[in-house]
Amino acid sequence: MSERVKKGGSTKPVLSKDEESVLSSEPGLGNEGLTAGGIKRRDFLKIIGVIGGTAAVTGGCSSEPVEKIIPYVIPPDDVIPGVSSYYATTCTECPAGCGIVVENRDGRAIKIEGNPENPINAGKTCARGQAVLQGLYNPDRTRSPLGRNSSGELQAIGWEAAEKALIEKIGEVRKQGKGNRIVFLTYNVSGTFDKLIKEWLNALGGGKHVTYETFAYEPLQEANKISFGTDRIPTYDIEKTKYLLSFGADFLETWISPTEYARKYSDAYTYEKGRVMGKFVQVEPRLSLTGANADEWVPIKPGTEGFLALGIANLISSSGGVANPANLGNYTPDRVSEITGVPEETIRRIAKEFTESKPSLAIGGGVANTGTNATDTLVAINMLNSVAGNVGETVDFGRSFTLSKATPFREIKSLVDSMANGEVELLLIHNVNPAFTLPKSLGFEEALGKVPFVVSFSSFVDETTRLANLVLPDHTTLESWGDFIPKQGIYGLIQPAMRPVFDTKSTGDVILSVSKNLEGLKDQFNQGTFYDYLRDSWKEVHEQFGSGKDFETFWFEAVQRGGVFRKDQPSAQAQISGSDVALSEPKFEGEGDMYFMAYPSYRYYDGRGANKPWLQELPDALTQVVWDSWAEIHPDTAEKLGVEEGDFVLIESPYGKIETQALVYKGIRPDTVAVLIGLGHDSYGRYAEGRGVNPIDILPPVVDEKSGGFAWLSTKVKVSKTGESARLVKAQHTQTQDGRNVARAVTLNELQSGVHHEEGHELHEIPGHEYGVYKPHEHIKYRWGMSIDLSKCIGCGACVVACYAENNVAVVGKEQVAKGRVMSWIRIDRYFEENAKGGLEARFMPMLCQHCDNAPCEPVCPVYATYHNYEGLNAMVYNRCVGTRYCSNNCSYKVRRFNWFTYKWPEPLNWQLNPDVTVRSKGVMEKCTFNIQRINHARRRAQEEGRDLKDGEVTPACAQACPTDAIVFGDLKNPESRVSRLAKSERGYGVLAELNTKPAITYLKKVKRDEA
Amino acid sequence: MNHETTITYSRVNHDIIRMLDKPGAKWWILFVLDLGVLAFGLFCFLYQVYTGLGVAGYSHPVFWAVYITNFVFWVGIAHSGTLISAILFLFRARFRLSIYRIAEAMTVFAVFTAGLFPIIHLGRPWNFYWLFPYPNQRELWINFKSPLIWDVFAVSTYLTVSSVFFFVGMIPDIAAIRDRVKETPRKIMYSILSLGWKGSDWEWSHYTRAYLYFAAFATPLVISVHSVVSWDFAMANVPGWHTTIFPPYFVAGAIFSGLGLVITLTVPIRKIFHLEEYITVANFEGMAKLIMLTSAIVTYAYLVEPLMAWYSGSPYEWGQFVYRANGEYAFFYWTMIFCNSIVPLVLWFKKIRTNINALFIISIFINIGMWFERFNIIVISLSHEFIPSSFGLYRVSWVELGITAGSFAWFFMFFLIFIKTLPAISIAELKEILPIPTKEAKTQ
């Protein structure tokens, strides 16, 4: 369908004319347009014709796909068909700045993996990082510049006309001498783009660059300023700690740098033999995914975290802690208990544990928990660290985050005011969506209406862009040049992983080319493209870190490795300076009786993930909800309100109301109701629009008193039942294990005292298995197997999305998920358990094909479409499958997926499809293959080199992505391989091994604490 | 039976062949209505093939549902025909005589219907022939370990044998019709079908031997086919399926449901064609007694299954039975118990089992109950297997209902044609029990 044009040694798949027409007429079917729903008139007539007996029955069944094959006449130099190239670049989905490697096959980016060179994520990714590709290939991207036509609608215009419009506008503003009334609003761009914008605005007459981050950390900065005299955001070395007390920091989801912290968490707080397993306590009103991974969840009254911190500090200092600041004595356990709602006994116990397990660390400041006293709270937490003697060991200001450079919220507020007052002549907006992420009460949209000319560089027509006068769509990160400096010592480079998909242009290039036509700017901005500008700018980096290499070598290496990462970045440990304690009570707006918590979602972040179907279909780990919002309500409260799961509830604050379905469960305090941030778009493409609600809409424009940061948790709301009800669409409807010991756990004491009964061994054989009628399978050279450590799995879903990307797994949409027709090959089962103290314990269990040695699915297939191969894989032959579905019925693990329809990938989402994996059509079964394509690839390479495969040479997408290394893959025949050793672990067991399925996956039991 | 006074050879010929008279308006209305429903069923099927199996109500993990229920239901129905004609023939049970032809026809048409469902339920029905072992250049073969392959053989063997048996039994009767029919096309048809039957002693002697042989040959099939069908489930490891009681339980259930449908069909035919003298109350009572027996066997199975599940100590098995009685599908489970175990108990009263109207109503209950039995076994078991995260609920879709209705229409289409083309009661066998015509008889 697409022809390839050779140009400048690179290839670019170009949309042909008829494809364009397909693209523009893509119908917005219900169920996300992903399934072949409904029946067209023609097809209806076809079927009727068949009934009439006029045609053969087959007439309506099969139609051959039309394919045009266009060969290369002159093959491009750098493309070998079927061989991938890999480009290291940097992810910009959140400010963490993880390094990624993009696989490019035949000119198209098809897969993202973490960049192992980058010390932030060390080769791992989160679910959002995996889904970057669906931003690149999003069918609702802005395909060309848009301008307002005579009737005021946005309409496609050419680049020439678009740039001309911008030049004219800038010229006009400058002529009036209002060059200082130009505002450039971006996210927290760091590095060269930041420099270009600042220089450019200066040259234009002193405009203002505002960097807006939805989730900024002003209270943390302010608190650090008070306590340590620096307003930076440090790196917390939680991997060095043994006791972690987190006051609402959701560091496994969105807090500062989640992939980095997930790895660090795994290094210290999961079980490994011969290492002390740290204890992790999470204090927050609503159980976050991070909290669900904690050893203990302390549901605290919203806004009172600081009191608890000081209460603990008081206990520690009175029992001989380090310093003893004034008036700590006021925070007696009984008073603190009364304020926070945390039992006195718990406070005393935590205080004891916090001093006993060294080094310990208290962190705090999750977005959702940020109230009007956020700075005070964080100062109190710093105080706690200081009293416990933690300061100076585990808080590293030497590797602080550049996120602290984001414009404070109070300046965003004043920007909105100046916009409203007509003090902004020209507003340039780059990749931020304040119309969605700022509370409605701030009046951003109205203020935007007062700005004479608004230019958006967004790749999508989001809520802000649709109000713009001119849209100059930027490339997405995967198509651009640039750099990103997330923290000190890390200079991430951004390079294009493929030629642009659409007629977009890098904003840096736009600035440079516009400057060529602006008076007086020609000489200053003489670089041809942003790429040249970037190189020039990197000469400074070269001077610093070039270590004697010439620039070309340095540049080449940096581009190749995805940036420059300083391993020897000096650490600068914090030293406490202030010791005042002045804790204020949290303030709440609204008359309601429930605290309202709008919390950031690890799937959508600030809403930018909502247009990616993979993230929409990834079930929320704790609630299992997909494609929609929900309101979390405690069962006791639900009973009072007469609400059951699926009932619509109305949440009213003084600033508005939202209506969404209730989800009743114990993961929240009875006095709190919570709704996730990210959904509720009314303009962001087909996957995001009209889905769920945006809780930010009803938040008041209240700030944290000391830092001026936005106070997310500052509202009290009224919650009432509307009377409407619908089934809440979830991927898993059950809550518990139903008494079945599937996701097992063992206590630390049992393990350490040797009481624990070991049950796992390599093949999970049961007594008497040798009496089978058939001979056991022979595994000639390798037997592939896996181990999954339940102690390490945090339920983040990175593996699930990675699997979607690697294996062309179809997204089916909400309607189909409601029928249980999710196609994911790996899913995260979630079971709630009551722990000894009646608390809620969540167990996450990645479940995928177990590649059983004695697979129940194999003998029942009448046509050998599924069979056992010589490497222990339970193979699946799509072509041979007739679709009896018997294999799935007989699968004890329920991991087989059936293609109920031929699922669609709207153009150009299908460009992402992995050419090594068959795209399945309707009527066939599919399931996890252990990435047989990767195994084959590695085996061929080994054969070419005349050797055997080495351990670790094959890594399936799930294991590759897993930020905590919970999944390990390898050869079970090799006794030295990592997976073989793990399979013999004392914690190992086979799920449902008593059925004699002999699964190739060994699960390692979760390790619990006895006291928790 | 005491026919001496009323029924004669000539009356038999007349009464039975009278049924084959040109169909009247009522028949045509029924036939057209039936074809209408069938056309809708066919539309549903083609829509499903075109769009994908997703238009049916399947949900994870319930991957078999109404179609396989229908399959087992119709295979079950197909049982009693052969049972009544072959086994009861061997046992010389006289009450079979007047009803066995209807039962045999029902058998053949039910197998026709049952055979459709394994194809309808396939994800890619156009490849259904891959389930047959045929030589091909791709050197692909079928998996003889799979119970579905056994099904293919069992059902196709059963179809062949029951059709041949059905046909062989009719040869003398067809010859009798041939001799009475006047219009040429029908005459040609019956001439071909009667295979040149002349009614000679030589022919009769071979014929009776052959019939006995077929009866003996068909008898084990009655047991084997439904045993094999039950293995579709019993061989799988699904809790609620994986049990050794299934083969006898299924065979008894099949006879039970087959007898139910025989009564449902015979009562109206008897009334419409005024066959009260041929199909007597005693015939019905015989069937009713067999229903009592099979109902008791089925009920026993209903009790033993949960007992074994409990005794096994397997949480999965026991969980399954608690779920059946107590879960989302409890209504279907208790409907089944009511229809199959409670309702047939009234047959212990002779007054009821000799009351044709009461029998008709009871037979409807049995049909419903037995359909739900299969639904329960298939759907409830699949809804509640091993992994607690993957418990699911199934909701039927209009496409499945349309195809199910269509399958009934398909069955009745054959039946309506049969009633008007072939003798619904065996003329030859009836005559065997009548007094040989004498002059006195003739003058009467």
C-alpha cells in the first residue's frame, strides 16, 4: 500500500493518496472502532442473496485481502529488509527522562525498550514508556498545520502559509513594541530547546518562557529550602535503606521518577536470600498502587501526615534521638493519634521500627496528598529524618532533578491573570494542555480567549490546541532531534527513530526558519535546522565531559548511546539547617462531608496517556477497571449512601460537579472519595474523548500556603447517588482467591526459620506422574522456562503493554472488555487477602501461558493447531486453527485468547505492527509464545557464530520491560542458567501443579511480614 | 393391543397412506412459517460467519455455550429413535411398534440438526473439513487424541447407520405406497426408493434377517455415540466435566430427552391424523415407564456428582457444585432439577401416565429440563474453573437464539416433509400383529 521513497539515504513510508482518503474517512464507530461491529448495506445484501439460494454459501465468507507489492528499485543504503536498526533516545512522557531504545524495521519504529546505558531506568520502562509508539502513530494526530478559516474553524493549511502567518503576527507585535508580551508556554523543557526558546524570546524583545508541569513539586522544594537551604529535588537512595516510611509518595507510579524508584524499591524491599528485606510503610488516605506494595498501609486522615511525622519524631527524640528541636514535645502520641486517626500503638510501633532498622528514610509529598499545608508536612518529614539521624546518608542533592526548574504554580496563576487582563499579545503553547490540567476555577480557557493570537505546537488537537488560532504541529519525540536533562549528570539525547509520519515540523526548526524572516534575528539564528543548533549547543557539554575526544567522536558516541551519563556525578548529601516546627492545620474548601482526592494515574499521567489504546485497555492494577473513570468509595460509606458498584454517583464541590460510577472497596478511608486524573477529555482524539471524568474540573484554585504550589487535596465534596446504574467494566470481577492457593505467600519468619515447606522443583512433577500413557516430551537442546517472583511484582503493567507492542495483540475496546474479550497474552491477576490484622493485602500475579510440559490444551485440539515443540514451547499454528476453542476450555490457567472478530488497527497505528509476528484474523486462537520470534532470531545468530545460546541472550518483551526484574526467562535444561536456579528456589511453586500440567513457569512466593 | 375388531389390513393401508394425501392449507402455513424461521436462522449464521464469532454471546472463559448445548441436546434426541426401534425390537417390546417410525425419523433428522452445530460453533467454519482424516499434499493429519475427532467418527457413523436402518425398515411400506400412488412423479420416486420390492417370501426372509442384523448393529451405537459425546467433557480437566459418571449419565439423559420429544411429536400427530387406534394409550404408558426409569438414573447422577466432588476434597470440584446451586446460574440449575427430577415423579400415578394431555405437558418440561441440563454442564462449568481471576459470566445473544430457533425449524422442516412423503407408522410391522385377512374379515 505504501511506497517507499529513497531520499537522503533514509526511507520514509509515505501515505499514498487512497490511504489518505481512508485516513480522513475513518469512521468513529462505537466500541472505539476496533471491532468490525455492525453490518454494511452491501454486506447485508450479500447475506440476503445467499439465503435466497442464488449464491454459494462461501460468497459471503472470505475475501482475499488486496495487496500491492512494490519492490525497491534502488534499495536504500542503510536499510536491510527484515533487519532492525536501533536508535537510542529519551522518553518525554513524564519528566523522569528515561533512556529508551527504539527498534526501527524497514523505516518504521516498532518497539521501545529501555536504554540499559541510562542510569535512570537501566534498560527498563514503564507502561507509558512502552506506549509512546501509539502517540507517534496515533490516528488522531494533527497531520499538517492548521489555521482558522473564514468561518473560524481549524483547517489544514500548508507550512509556508502557516509560517507566514506566524511571521506576520510576530512582526506585528514587535512593531507595536510589545515583544515582551510574547509568552512561550512549554512543559519543563531542559537543555537546548530551553536555551533556544530563551534566546529567541530575548531577541524578540524580552518575552517570557513559562514551563508548566502539571505535577510539580513546589512544596518539596520549599520544604528543602527551609530544612536544608536548597530548593532542589534530591534523589532518594531508597536502595540503601532498610526501612522506608512514605507519606503518600506514589514513587512506583508517578512520583518524580517512577521507573528509577521501582528498581530501587526492588533492590531493597523485595526478598532475596542473604539480604535483609527492608520494611516499607505507606501512609496515605487512599491505597495507591505503591501503597498496595507496602508491607503496611496506614490510612491517615487527609492532610495530617505532618502531625504523624512529628509524633514519630517526638517519640524518637524523647527516647534518645539525635537532635531535639523545640516544641516537638507537643506532638504526643495520643494527641497525634486523635488528629490523624492512626492508632497510638501503630505510631509507637513505627517509631520503634524506624529507629531500629537503619538506615531508614521518610519521604513524602505525593501529588494527590498535597494539601494547603504541604510544605509544613514535608518540613515535618525532613525533621523526622533529621531526628532519626538519616540526614546525610540517603538524600542526595548531588543528583537532583531539573524538575525543580519548572515555573511555580503561583506564576502560572499570574500568567492566567495577565492573559485575562489582555497583557499577553501572543501565546505560544508547546506540548502542554493547561485547558485540561488546570482547574476550571482558574479560568484558563476564558483567559485564553482574551489573548489575541494563540499558537499551538501540539501534535494533537487537545483541549488547549482547539482554542488556538494557529496550529504548527511538532514532531513527536520519536521523530525529533533534541535533548533532555532530567537530573544532574544525565544528558539525554533525543534523536529521530524514523522519518516523520505526517507533515509535521520540529518546533525548533520552525523557530529557526521563522527567524530567517524576522528583522534582526537572521544573524543570531543562523543555523539551518534545530539539529545544527543542538550540535552547537552540545559543544558546551563536550567541553565539560569530552575527556579529550574530538567533538565528532564525542557527538557520535553520545548519539549512539542516547546521551552522556556521568557515573561519577558527585553526591551531595543534605545537611539540615532549619529546625523550626510550625505545622498548620490543613484547610479544605466546600461544605461536603467527604475529602476529595484527585490522584494521578500511572496509566494516563496528567491525561496525556488517554489517547493511547494500550493504556486505556491496560486494567488498573488495583481496581481492574478499563477505559473509564470511577469513584473509589469505602464499603461503609457506600452502605450509608446506598451505593453499590456500578451505581453512578454525583460528586459536588463548590466549583462544579462530576458524575461517575462507584467502585466500592476497602482501599480508601471511609471519609474520602477518590477519582483518577487523566480521563474526561473532550478533545484529544477518538480514544480519549467522552471517556470518564476529569476530577481537576471541580478543584478549587487553592495553593499550598508556603510554597504556592497547587494544593491538590483541598476540597470537601458532597457525594450522592444519582439512581442510574451500569455494569462497571473491569478485566477481573473477582476480589479474592476464593480459598484457592494460587497466588501464594510465605512469611519472612517461616522462610528464615526454615519452617517453610519447600514445594517447588524444576518440573513441578506430582507423585505418580511417571505412570502416564504417553512418553514424556523430549527437549533436544533447550527447554524454555520462566520464573516470576511475586515478591517483586508491583503490578505496574509494563509487561502487559510491552507484550501488546511486541506481539501485535489487538485492542478490543470497552464494549468487548465488558464481555471478557480482552486479548492480552499476559495479564496481572489481582487478589485481595485479609492479613492477620484485618488489613488489606493485595497480591499481583502475572499470568500467562505456562507452556506446560503436560499441557491440557494440546491433546484436545483435533487438528494439531497447538502442540509441544522440542524446546518445550507450547506452540500455536494460527493457520491450522479451525477455532473449536476446546484448548481454551481445557486450559487450567485461562490464558488463551480467541479472535472473536478481525480486529482493526486504524491507520497508521498498524505501522507499529511487528513484522515478525503474524497478525491474527477472526476465528483463531492465540496466546503467549514466549516470544518465539526472539528465540528464533537469537538461535539463528548463535548458529551463524557456531555456538550455543548463552543464558540471558533471549529476553521476551515482558521480562525486558519489567522494572523490578520480577520476570526471568531462560533455558531450564541448562542447570547454570538464572531461571534454572530460580526454579529450584525454596519459594518456588507451580501454579495448579497438582493437576499434573508440569508448568514451565515457576512462581516464587510473595514474602510477607508476620507482624503486618 | 386388541385390534381384531376394528383394524384390518386394508384399513391399515388406507389409514396410513391417507396421511400422505396432498397437504392441505394448514400444512402449508406451518411449512412456510417454518421456512421463515429457518431463513432467519440462516441469516444469523451467515452474519456470524461474516462478522466473526463475536456476535455470539461468548465471554472469557465461557468458550462453548448454546451451540454445543444444542449439539448435545440434538444428539441426545437422536438416541431414543434407535433405542425404540432397535433395542426395543431386540427385546420384543410391543409398545414400540406404532411409534418407532416416528422415533426413527426423529433420530435421523436430529442427527442432521446436531451435525450442524459443531460447524456453526467453529471460529472458521469454512475449514470444518480439516477435522476429517483425508489425504492431502500438505501431509496434515488429525489428532486422534482429541475427543472432538472421536465425535466426528461417532456422529458420522451414527448418522450412517441410523439412516440405513430407517430406510431399510421402510422398504416394504414404500413398496405398498408405490402400488397405490397414481401420479407419475411420486410413482417414480417411490419406485426408486422401494428398490424393486415385490414382497416375495424370499425377499421377506432376507429382509427380516437384515433388519435383525441392523437392529443388533445399531444397538451398541446407541450406547457408544452418547458416551463419546460425553467424553468431549469427561476427557477435559474442567471441574464439573472431569468425571467418570458421564457416559452412563449422558446415555440415560439422552434416552430420557429422546422419549420426551417422541411424546411431544406423537401426541399432535396422533390427534391430527386420528391415529388413536394405532398409537394407543398403552404405547404411551410404555414410554412413560421408560421415562420414569431414565429420570431416576439422571437424578441419581445429579446426586452422585456433587457427592463425589465433596468427597474428592478438591476445592475446584466442590466449588463448581456450590456455584451451580448457589451462583449466578442457580435459576437454570434448579429449573433443571425441577423439570428432570421432580416433574417426572408424577408418572408414578397410573392415572397421569395414561393421560395423554398430562404426558404432553410433562414431555415439554422434559425437553426444557434436558436442554438446561446440557447448558448447565457446559456453561456453568466453564464459568467457574480453576483460576479465581478468570471466573466469567455468559449472556446469550440474539444471534445464538436465532440460530437455535433456526435449528428447530430445520428439524421440523424435515419432519413436515416426512409426514407427507413417508409412512409415519410401519404398515408392514403393524400387519404382523393383525389377524391374517380371511373371507369373513373381508366381508365385514
